Amino acid sequence: MNLSATQIPQYCELFGRWQVRTIHGQQVLYTTNLGSYLRFRVLKHAAITINALNNGNPLANPQVYAWRIAGRSWQRVAVDEMPLHIVVDHSVNVEIMTAGNNDIDQVWTGNQGFAITSMAISGKITKAEPRQRLVAIGDSITAGCWVAGKNSSFDYRPESNYLQLAADQCGFDVDRIAYSASGVLAPGTGGVPSADKWIDHIDRDNVWQARPCQLVLVNLGTNDHQPDPAVFCQRFVALIKQIQKQWPAPVIVLTPISQRNASLIANAARQTGCQLVSTQGWCHHFTDHTHPNQAGSVEIAKHLVNVIQKMKGASTNGK
């Protein structure tokens, strides 16, 4: 079976922000977000081929995709080494994730996001059963940048950063909406604006429609250097209200791992009625002075799992 970009959503559950559009004259399944993924189930023996455009900035490292079978270890492939070929010999779930890009990829104004063109499957395919959905809103730390080192794209690990580790342990699927260097006030890289502009847009010209979820995590503020306190709080409160309107679900606000602007974020969270969670002391291992490495990601995930499990327990008990 050959699936075009428009047909892939009929057979795959999509997580993160995806749209079908035309890039360089080809229809593609497109996203500007690291950590977006699709999951499907193949029945019995199957050979799978995934094709994608080499769509990043040609002056930077090629984009990377990650994949895993049956929830086991993730594998990675650079887009210039694709198509990706996967062979399975029994009925399993397969996941494909956008796993590496570059700060100079013009994802906001230049159509340089991730672009899957087609899938071919020699066996029977069906949608995998969805789980509870978590929306995660943040910056490069939530996106999974710089987890494995200081090489862009190649050292990004959205598939094993704190968010994905916690989601896997708690049984959530994730709509990850995070951009490098962006903040409450700060614009990001790749032409990305501040968070209030991208919360409901996949890029400058395209609105993205939110899907229902059970929980929202917000982890912003690291990139807002010495903001005016009044302006920062006003914008953060407005952003949280925008999030609450878009996703009518419990919202947990995490202070930045660096604790930058933590007191301002706490003040704003109190004004919105969100649950505030301090991340003080959650991480002791970093790639640089800001980004958790893999050991740090594991540390953070352990704390976040406790937060999510308590929230799920409270929901189950009707509290």
C-alpha cells in the first residue's frame, strides 16, 4: 500500500502539530515542531518505507527523524540518508518522530520545517489506539534540544528528553509545542516570535486547531532576560488565559529549570488559578549552563512523573 501525504492521517494517529501542504511542488505532511510524531499499527509481517524532503537550511546539519517499534529503544536517521526502511515480523506499534533540526531553519517564514512526503507498507496498517493526551508548551528544553551534546540537529533528543520520558511512564501521548529561544516576551530562532503568537499558529500564515487534551504543561521564561516585571506578568497572564481558552483542561505551570523569572511566573500563575510547580533542585546535569543532558533529563522526568501521577489521581478521585 502506498500512502500519499494526504492519506497518511487516515491510517496514523498524529501527535504534535501537523498539516498537509505543498512544499517545493510536493504535497507533504508538515510540522514546524520537534517531537511531533505519528503512530500506527502493522499487523503481522510488514515492510515500511518512509520518505521525507531534505527540507532544512542547506547550510546546516540535515534534519533527523527518530523511530521505534513496540515502545522499545529509539533509532535515528538523518533525512539525507532516507528513505527509512523498517521491517517487522509481528503485529506491533510503530512511531516516527521529528527529532532534529537547526536554529537557522526558517520554520516560521520559510517553510523549512519537517516534511514527510509518503509511506509505503507491504502489510496491513491501522491506526494505533490513542492514549490520554498531554499538551506541552515551552522552549528548547521542552523541545529536546542539546540533550546529547552541542551539535545542532544531531544532538537533539526529543525522543528521550524529560518530557517524552515522563509521558511514556505516565501513559500519555504528547502534543509538543516548543521553539528554541522563544519565551513569554522573547522571540525564538528560525523567525519564530514570542509564545503568544505561536500558541495557535504552526507558522506565520497557518492557524493550527487545538485538539482536546487531559493536561497542559507550560515551561517558559528561561529566554526572557531581565524583563520589565509588570510587562512580563501581564503578558504571561494573558498567555495562560489564551491557553486555558484553547485547551479547557488543568494547566500546570513549571518554573524554569534555571529558576529565571521564577517569582514573576509564580505571581502570574496565582492570578490565573493554575497549579504552580517549582522545579528548584530538579536537575544537576547539563550540556551547557542551561540545557539538561540525558542524565539531567532522567532527573527531571522522575520529578515530573510524580506531579502528573498526583494530578491523575486527583482527577480520578474527583478532587
